[in-house]
Amino acid sequence: MGSKGKTTTGWRQRYFVETHDGFKKRVDVHLLRGRMKKTTDGSLLAMLSKSKHGKWVWTIVDSKYGFYNPIEHTTFERYESDVMVAHLAKLRLEGYQIDGEVPTW
């Protein structure tokens, strides 16, 4: 019997794009690791980081469709990074501002 070490091998690596449609149109791009978890109250938790070597934090990622600041979420697999860059370019042309640099794996 071997002990299972703490490794991230086999975890799904994805990009998490958060679009804010309020008065200030902006886009946040995070790295998403593993699978999202559903809590007892029905909200979704995801392990997010702002950079490859940054701190991973469990964050509530439910879509919030409010009147003043609706938020939409899109996920892209690691192999779809070209599709994500094209999606971000389209959002820039629509007037969205991307905060900081886009993280990469």
C-alpha cells in the first residue's frame, strides 16, 4: 500500500473568464484548477488563481444577474487558449477593459 502524495497531476486546467456588464465594462481572467464543487446552499465553488504561480483560493463563482452589475462566466480548456484569446479580442472590440495581463499555464 502506497500513500497518495499531494500532486496536481491529472487535474483539469482551465481558464475562467468573468465578464462584468455594469457601468464599467471589464473582464477578469483567472486560472481555474480542478472541478467546481456545489455547496449545500446550491452555490458553486471553484479554485481560482490570478497567475500560474499565484495563490489558489476557493471562490464562489455563481453568475449574478443584477440590474447594475450583471456578471457572466465562461470557461475554456487549456487546449482552447487560442479560442479564448479570440474571445477576449472580440470583447475588447466591444469596449470591455481587461484588468491586468491574461494568465497562461
